[in-house]
Amino acid sequence: MLGTAHDNPKVAALKEALLSAAITFLVMAPISGIVLKGYAFEADFTVPVYAALIVFVLRLAILLLEQNETGRKILVRLSPSKGGGVTVAKPGGVPWLRFILPLLFIAGLVLPFFLGKYWLTVVILAMIYVLLGLGLNIVVGLAGLLDLGFVAFYAVGAYMFALGSQYWGLGFWTALPLAAATAALFGGMLGFPVLRMHGDYLAIVTLGFGEIIRLVLNNWTSFTGGPNGVSAPNPTLFNLEFSRSAKIEGNIPFHEFFGIPYDSSLKYLFIYMVLFLVVCAMIYFVNRLRLMPMGRAWEALREDEIACRSMGINHVTVKLSAFMMGAMTGGIGGVFFAAYQGFVNPSSFTFFESALILAIVVLGGMGSVVGVIIAALVLTILPEALRDFADYRVLIFGILMVVMMIWKPRGLIRIHRPYFRVKGGKA
Amino acid sequence: MAGHAGILINSKSILLQKTFRCSTMESHILGQQLVNGLALGSIYGLIAVGYTMVYGIIGMINFAHGDIYMVAAYITAICIAVLSFFGINTVAIVLLITLAVTIFIIALYGWSIERVAYKPLRNSTRLAPLISAIGVSLILQNYVQVSQGARTQAVPTMIQGAFRFGSETDFFQITYIQTLLVVVSFLSMGILTWIIQKTSLGRQCRAVQQDRKMASLLGINTDRIISTVFIMGSSMAAVAGVLVTLNYGSFDFYIGFVTGIKAFTAAVLGGIGSLPGAMLGGIILGMSESLFSGLVNTDYKDVFAFSLLVLVLIFRPSGLLGKPAVEKV
């Protein structure tokens, strides 16, 4: 770009690579190189120098590869997939799935008995994120609406359970449907006016709403306990409690009823089981929804809104249904989170949490259920395993989001629209 | 008759003064809040310009813009520290060099972010640039946090003193730095408006904003214009970063997030795509937020600003000075 027409192309490439390296150095040098210490500073330019060198080498390599035939072939193979659209799955589905799915289901049910308490809690957290990812996937992946305040509905669910038990004595099983309904109601109230407008505004309104919820929870100390949070009770199974001794008069602890020794991981085992069943139900639910007219309308709206509206689809109600469905899932996830932690406070519901759930959906491939599950498991379990890189977690998420959008905007796993045949029809 | 009326008015005013003594004190608080609000609002306005210009030209909410402003605050502090290390302490020279260096580096930030994270997505799905921008925002926040540490940073106070109004015990003040802040903000807005309205570059920007395809058919290098818009928006955020650091004296890696949403609110309030609208929206938001936190409740001032955003988007999405969006098929 810099070189004139008379320049040797190799010299021009060198010049451009040098320019890229110089810009990298200038951009990184002040922040990485000069570290503030009070009003003074410490200078150390190793990081920006290395970064500039890396950029120089990469840029030069790409520019030189572009100049010959074999290089161009390599670059085309590595370049972003422009290939478009959604393909339709083959009729009949995948035959071996029929055997794999029950096996996976049983494996999921048996798994917690082989885990220690620590890994059990990690897996529960991962499952909560699977649930949240599935919920946000309906909104972002299937309906194509960017929701940046998903954590608000998660918070509504968690606080519904915690505050509900504190003020009105709600139990886990009553709170579950109530939280789902409340979160869906919040979603509807927020979504209805906003969804009528241009899509991008939804992102910023939901972002603002997420912050409002967190700030209110943080500042309304008399009702929510403020930054100190509220405790949430343990879940119960037919009035059997998962504590050493019964908290409520007349209830019997679980281990006494079955005559087994008390184990503090019993509570987590129970939460895992319920959560696992809810996640499985959710997967089934989403897959069935994609076959129904509503789910098909979501995906059609994502691809081309104007075409859909001219076909007579009411875009507001269709979008609203997706938005409320996502909010409802968030609410359910919140109840499980509160039960699992035994305590909720506003610091669990920051924007970072929304960004994490969004990263799960984006990395998993927007719209793909399998992708979302894998991404949720990887993004929650991997940081536990790689504690040393905890500082760089957000940085890596950010880079992954940008790279994914440039390289494979439709996600790592290619999604197929389910095959559909009208009964007795020909198509 | 006239004298009679005069006495009457006089006695009435004494009575008024007696009854509303506490209210004059409150009016000084009110005045102070308005002054603070004007300063805050100018900052919001400067940042809102970046949102409004980028949205106007490529129809994308640049989520990373708030974090660019945060980086500008850091560069300011670093620049002041380096200058004082070399023994340059004259206030005017330090301010000018800091402003120039910060604008240059932040413009480079804006340019490279557009080039790396947004340009490859020009023809992608609608959600892709938004998600990419969130990624950039996370990268900038964490990059600064990892490099500079998570603690709150501070700069030495450089300009002291204030204009005072009112009596010894009951007054409100406009500090010199607030005066500088407002003057510099309006000056940079003026320069930007002049560039957009009067120069050939500005005419090209407006052409690309109206119809990108047609502008490129007429021989305008649209990619270059989009880069220029990012550079202009980032420069305004750089000015805001310098001024805010001088005025408040402390910052951390997280300031970009909340200020970013508020500046976006200001852009929407003024009418997205409109330059004077961004400044007007910024000042209205700054003043009302300042009044709210002074007279009602400080804890809920962010809630107030975000609720304003939601309400404006619901009831007047085209803002105060914006034109209603027409959907072209």
C-alpha cells in the first residue's frame, strides 16, 4: 500500500510489514512498557518489542505468500469461510444418534457418583452455564437478537429464590416455576417496547437493564441486603432436607430417612441430578421448538427480517417469544445458582457474566445446541484446570470472540436446519 | 402611589428573604451541581461524538469506544509522569504535549482497532461487528488491567484555584480546571464541526454517511473515510480522557464501561448520527445526572442514567435532533 508502482513488490511488502510493526509498538509501548507506580513509573519495553517482532514476521509472511501461486492457495484455505447460509439436515437424521444419546444420558446420571465434592461443584457450575448458554442461544443464536443483559434474568431468578424464601418462605420447588415466570415477565416488559425498533438498540437497552438490576440489588440494602447479599436455603426433596439436622420443624433430613451416613456432598448430588434433568428437558424442548412454526420463524427472522415481514410474520411477537423464552431459562438458571451457592450477592451478576455467556454462544456456533454445550463445558472447566492463567482469562475470551467473528462467524460447528416434511405432503 | 408600591415590594422581598434563607443556600448547591453537570456533560458529549459518527457511517455500536477513552486516561497519566521525570513541569507545556501525544496514540488505537476487528466484517452478518466490538472492549480492559495493575491510579493536581460566587460561607465555585475542561471541549467540538461542515474531507464523510455505495461509485475511497471517522471519534475520546484525568485526578481500568454506556445514552438522547445532538445530549445527561445525585440520591445516579437510556429509546428513539430512521429495502 505504501510503495509506488515502481517499487519492487518484495520491498513494498517489507515496508508495509515494518509499518505494521511500528504501529504495534507505538500502540503497546505506553501501556505495556511504562507501568505507573504512584506518580512515577517503571519502564520495560520487552513486551511491546516482542509483539512488534511477531507482527512484523506474520505480516511479512502473509504479504510474501500473497505474491506467489502456492502461497495464495495456502491463504485461501486458511481464510475466513465466506460460504453462506444454513443448510438443511439430511432426512431421517443421523442413525447412530439413537444409540449414543441414551448412553450419554446414563453417563450424565452416573458421572457425579465418581466425582469428589470439589469437581462435583465445578460440574454443577458448568451445567448452570450450559443451561444459560442454551437460553441465550435461543435469543442470540436462533432469533438473532443480541442480548447483553442476560445476567439480569439470571439475577432475577437467583434473588427470587433467595428473597422469596426469606420473606415469604418459598421453597426450592415453588421458587423454580415462580422465578421462571418472573424472569419471563421482566423479559416481556423490557422486550415489548424495544423489539419494535431497530435491532442494535436492543443490545444497548439490555446492557443498561442488566446494570440497573445489579445496581438496584446493590443499593436497596433494606430489601436485598445490598453488597452483603442474602442467603438461600437448601433444596428439599418431598420435605426431606439435605442438611445434618432438619431446619424446619417436622422435616426429616435425607440421610436419616434412607439410613445412610451424612455427607455434605449429598446436597450437590441432588442439585446436579435435578439440573441435569432440566438441561436434558431443555435440549429436547429447543430441538422440538426448532421444528415448530415458532422456531422456524425465529430462524427465518434472523436470516432476513424484511422478507419475513412481507410474508406476514409478526416480527414483534415472534421476537418477543424468543426473548421471553431466553429470559425464562435465565431465571431457572438463577434458582439453581442460588441453591448451589447457598447465598447470592450482586457481585455474581456483573456485565462480565453476560459477556461470558455470550462467549459460550458465539464460540459454540450460534444456534448449535451441541456447540453451546461443548463451549460451556470448556469455558467453565478449563479455567478451573488452568488456574495460572486466571489473569488472562478475559483477554483470551476477547481475542476468541474477535477471531471467531472474523474467521467463522457462524461458529465452529456447522448448524443444519432440521429436516421437515409435512405429513402426507410431498415436500 | 409609586412610593407606596416600592415600600410594599421592599417589605415583601425582606419577607421572602427571611422565609427562604435556606432556599438561597440550596440554590447555591443547585448552581454547584449545574456547574459540575456541565463539566461532566462536556465529557459525555465528547465521547458521544465517537459513537454517533461511527453509528452514522457504518451503522454499528462501537462498544469498545468507552474503553478507548479509558486507555486515553492512562496515556495521560503516563505522559505526565514521563514529562515530570524529564523535568518538564511548566503546566501549559505539559498540558499541550500530553494532549498531542494522547490524541496521536489514541487515534492509532482507533485506526488499528477498526482495521483489525471491524474492517474484515464489513459484509458479514449484522451481529458479527457488534460481538467483535464486545471482544475488543474485553481485550482493552483486560490488557490494561494485566499491564498496569487493577488498582486505582492517580495524577498530581496540576491546576488549582477557582472562581467563587456568593458569600464567604455560602458559595459555589467553578474551578479553573472545570473552566478549561468546558472551553477545550467546546473548542474541539467546534473544530470537528468545522471539519465536517466546511472541508472536502468532511463533505466526503457526509456523503459516505448518506449513501456508502453511491459515494464509492462517485470515486470516494469509503474505506479511507471510515478509517478517518474512527480516527476523529477516537481523538475526541482522547481529549475527553485527558480532561477527565486532569479534573477528577483518579481512574481505573473499569471507567470506560459505565462512561461508555452513558455517552451512548447521550448520543441517543441527542439523536444518533447528529454531531450537535451528541454535545446537547451529553450536557443534558450530565446536568440531569448531577442534579439527581445532588438533590435526590447519589447511589442511584447510574440507575437514573440507564433508565433515561431505556426510556428515550422506547419513547423517542430518534432523539432530540435526529431524523427518524427510514428503513430502505
